[in-house]
Amino acid sequence: MAKKTKQVAILGLGIFGSTLSETLSNYGVEVLAVDNDPTCVERVSEFVTRAVVADVTDKDQLLELGVNEFDTVVVSLSKHFEESVLCTMILKEFGVKDIIVKARTKRKSMILTKVGATQVINVEKDMAHRVAKTLLRRSIVDLIELDDEYSIVEIKAPNEWVGKTLRNLNVRTAYGMNIIGIRGQEDKKMNMDFLADYQVDREDHFLVVAKTKEIERWDYLMKD
């Protein structure tokens, strides 16, 4: 059965909200973008799944839009803190699993966390790209950039690797990755002394070196 397309609602379409909307949309995520400013809504309407003018602090309007059915909702209203708090409380009441809220100070972050935010972020455009990448990850567990081009990445074993040997997979040629370690889930230890005939287990994690952009694109666009 095909995996359901990821859906994200973004409430507030300033620099952060609009950038996040576009980045997620470019990778095939279904995005509901909402703002009370028609100009902001018009700006993102060409690339998101649905763009709507509405009051994000109005519970009835959010219910009508189906925001209560989303697992992930991003609240990008940092210039209007009271609205952020009210919106977060409404989403918490809805039972939204992941409520990501933008804030400007640590004090505001603490308040938002107390009223229901599961993650609070406090920077603009660069963080929008980073959050988008986090939401898109499927096999990548952790990523450490070595320089502008390469990263060391921990990935979960993709389904298509399970039961095959590293020799048959030919990971370096097929995926552009160099495997430097394997972490089994029984002992959790990183094994860096393995053979090409090692057979991949479903619970394995691999430590690889690869070009950052290539492995991220592979991960975001891969099939489950």
C-alpha cells in the first residue's frame, strides 16, 4: 500500500511561513497555507496545495478548514504573540500531534511550550529550510556537515536494502555513499569492521559519508 502523502498546515505567511510553504511544496508535501492577509495568501497560492484567507485564532474557521485533521501544524505568527498563544491552545485542544511555533525570545518560547507547542523555533528564512528538511526525512536519523559539500550521515536501512548483501547493493556506485559503520539494534554498538558479504537487517542503521545535497534528495524522494 502506498504511503499517504505528508500533509502540513502553515498558519501565518510572513517570510518564514511562505518560505517553509514553498520548500515543502517543492518536495511534494501537501500544504495548507493560511493567513488573514489576502496579499500573503496570493503570494503562496501558486505553489501550495491550498491557500486560504482566514483568522487563525478563530476555532470555527480552523475546524472548517480541517486543520484539526493535520498531524503537523506550523504557527508562524511571532509578531503577534497573543495570537500565537491562542492559536497554539486551539491546536492543542484539537489534539494536533506536532505543533511547531515560531517565537522571538526564550521567555515567549517557554510560554508557548507550556500551552501546547511541541517545538518552538526562533529564526527566519534559514531555519525554514532546516525545518522543512527535518519534516521531509525518511531514512536519515542524523546528519553532520563536514564542509560545504560532504556530510557524515546516519541512516536507517531502506526497505529495498533488507535481506541483500553490501556486495550486491554496491552502495558506493548505486547511491554515492561510502559506508563506514553499521549499528545493529540489539547491542546498539557501531561496527566498523564488517565484510562485503554482510546481509542487511531491517533494524540496521548505517553511518555513511556522502554529498549532502545528493543524500538529502535521495532520502526525501525515495519510496517507502
